[in-house]
Amino acid sequence: MLVAAAVCPCPPLLVPQVAGGAAQELDGARAACADALGVLAAARPDRLVAVGSAPQGGGGAYPAGARGSFRGFGVDVGVRLGGAGTGPATSERELPLSLAVAAWLLERVGWEDAPVEGLAVPEDLAPRRCAETGAALPGRDARVALLVMGDASACRSVKAPGYLDERAAGFDTAAARALSTADLAALRALDPGLARELKAAGRAPWQVLAGAAEGTDLTGALLYEDAPYGVGYLVAAWS
């Protein structure tokens, strides 16, 4: 059964070494992510699954100990899913960026509250398949928590990665409202075509969350909402 969820953005800029001199600009987002992870710890889960997106056609499960890094951004920072105490890595596949950021967040708070595993879903996964994937996640343990990684639109300003798109603000507002109220129907209704055009990498992970939360009575709270660099970053906690 799903007992809690944390929703966090996954820009590599959350890692201070990547952000460099601009690191303090995302201090608020980092603090909100830490608060959301605190909600997960308070739920006392038996298992934590970090869910993020992977490039089109990618995806799959990642065991505890799977490695990732931010060396592609010019910094010698490596991470392991579940932290250094997870034992030897049992997978040679490197974590996709979304799960590498999740691993970094967990290491940052010293997560030791439950075993961790990762799941990357293709960014183009259809909503129905997302819901089915999510529905299967809680079945193996009595108490499961999710750390759901994903950004909103990347088209909120002319300097954004996707340039300015007038539809982006409305999409982000709808997503924020759904996450703040744990509105499963509203999350399922997010249009994958529009999300793709707006470069919203969180759409598929959020819809996996909606599938996992079906039949629960979780309530949501929005802890952070901003669009630095023209990209929508949302942090929410469900419990």
C-alpha cells in the first residue's frame, strides 16, 4: 500500500557543484525537497521507490547501489542509489539523470529509513501504461513510499530551454493544483502530447504516482512552486 509520496524536480542544478556560483538560487527548492523527504521518513515505509523519467525508449528498474554521476556537467560528483552503505552495485547500468538527482537528494538527507530502489519510465509512456505501472508498485510490501522526480514545463520564458510558450503557465498551474490536492483524476488528465511540446519531463512520473495512489486516502501539500530559468519546479508531499 502506498503510504506517502514526495514529488521533487530533477534539474542537475540542485547539486551545488553543478550550479557553481548560482547554487544559492535553488536553496529554497533544496530545503523543500528535504522537507518532502521528511514526510516520507515519518510514514515509516518498508520500501522506497524513486520514480523518474528516462529518454524516449529507455527506462527500467534500478537496484539499490546503482551508480550515477554528474560528470557530464563538468564536476566529479558520483552518487549511489541508497547511499554508500548499500553494498556493491548489482547493476552496470548508470542511473538516468532523474534518478541520479533522486540519489543525490537521498544522500543529502542521510536516508536510512527504508531500502531504496529506482524505476525509470520512458518520457513518452502513455497515461494508461503509467497508471498500470504505478498500480503494480505497492503490491510487494505493506508500506511503500514513492520519491517522484520530474520537472514541469521548460517553456516559461524566452530564455527557457524550450523558449516561451504561452501554454506553459497554464499547464504548470494545473499540475501544481493536482499535486497540491492529490487529485488523481487531474494528474491522469495531463495531456502527454502537450507535455512533450512543453518539455515537461514530470508528466509520466506524476501519472505513475496517480496509479500507485488509487484507492488510498492520501492528501497533498504543495511545498514549493517556482520557474527559475524558465523551467517549472514543483515540490509536493502526500501523506
